[in-house]
Amino acid sequence: MKQKRIVITGGSGLIGRHLSAHLRDRGFEVIHLSRRQSGPYETYLWNPEKNEIDVAAFGRCYAVIHLAGESIADGRWTDERKKLILESRVQGTRLITGTINSLKQKPEHVIFTSAIGYYGDRDTETLTEESTPGKGFLAETCIAWEKASSDLHEKIHKTTIRIGMVLAPDGGALPKMTQPVSFFFGAPLGSGEQMVSWIHIDDLISMFSFILEKGICGICNATAPDPVSNADFTKEIGLVLKRPVILPPVPEFVLRMLLGEMADLVCFSSKVLPKKMEASSFPFQFPGLNGALSDILG
């Protein structure tokens, strides 16, 4: 019996690396769509900017997981940078969607990714998959990103995962957050009261395979059920690293001077709960922040 084939875009990124290894370990045949041939997985070429894609990648395809998109944290949000962030997501999603629709033999399931930036800055409001979108660049990007897959063929199972802040030892925000704490310079950012919705990398990766196995469709928030304030998050890092966090919060105006509009990433507040995953009895391995940080940093 042949392995089920899963095509992944963005397979060389943080989530893609972990997900590819996880799916291969579970017996799937993992195929990457990438701009260049590299890595341990069979790779087919695509270039969303030029609307180019090798449709041979989708032969015998059981599922597609679309992760690709320009990083939002690799530089100040100039007008040019914001355009690149938006277009990389919209163009790539449209190309994947259109290509799948054109296939004679279509995959059973397609998982698209988005982000909890969809909800914008919402203070301490509890946000679920049913909540309305917010305002600002992050929300507008996520709205356009999700809309780009709206015409996927109706007979294909479709899931859109809105991902929170991913905690991992080998990338993402956590290594940058732990460094100042390690050197006794840790401090909350902005007011410190803004809510942080996070998820351990292992739970996020397990969520993808859980969705495929259970056939879960629609919008799913990929966050742990324990969002915390930025101040509590910073203190928890200090507890795990056995470092005091005694400095006053870094004022928002200082963050805005340093980061410009990109300061939204740390100053915006979003208390996002994974209601659909909880209703589906997803087994969170790390539902609490202390356990997640202890696993990664301990």
C-alpha cells in the first residue's frame, strides 16, 4: 500500500521543518513546493510572483498544507515591506487554490494557514473562531490572505488555521525573548498588560495531523487554552530560567521608536482561545505556559 502523499509549501521554515519530520515519522510521503531544490525531501519548484508551479507535485496527493509567506518580523514595516508581506501570502494562496481547482484528481484536504493577527488589538476581549476581524495592517493582511482561498473547490475539505505565537527552541520569538532575561535585562514590553496567545511547537504540529485524521474543517485557532499577559509571560521565563525580572516595563513609545509600526507585534493584545480544538477533544500536551517553557528552556 502506497504512502499518503502530502504537499507542503514553506517546508523549510520553522513550522515546515517540524511538520515535515512529524508527518514523515507518521508514515506520510512528504513533498515540498519550494523556490529552490534543497533539503531531505522530494522538492518541486514554484514561483508565486511569476505564477509558476510544477503541477507534477500534486500527483497522488492526499492533502496540501500551505505555510509559505514572507516573514513579518524580519525588518521594519516600510510600505515596500508591507506590500511584500501581503502579496507573498495572497499570490501564493491564489496560485495554490487555482492549481488545485484545475486538477483532475484533487486532494481530499487542504490546510491553509493564517494568524491571530486577524483579530487585531482587542484588549482583554475573549476571542474565538466566531469573533469578528480587527483593524490595522495585521488584520487586513490576514483577511486578504484568507479570502484568497475562498473559491477552493467545494468538495475538498478545507481548514484555515489561525496561528498564535509559536514557542520553539530553534526559531520564532521565544529565543529573542529569553536572551535579555538570561542576562538579567528582562522586562515587560509596553504596558505589560497586553494578552499573549501562544502555542508550543509540538502542539501546533500535532494539531495539523489531528485535523487531517479527524477531517476537521473551517476556521481553527492554533493557540493554547492559557493566554497570559506580557508581564506574566516575561515573569514565567524568569522563573524557568531562575532569573529575576525586576526592571520596569519598556514604554510603548520606545518600542515604536525602535520598531516603527512593527511594534504592533508586541504591543497588540489578543486573548484568543482554541474553542474548535477543545470541542474536538484535541489532546494539548502543553496547555499551560510554565509546562511549555520548562519543556523548551529547561
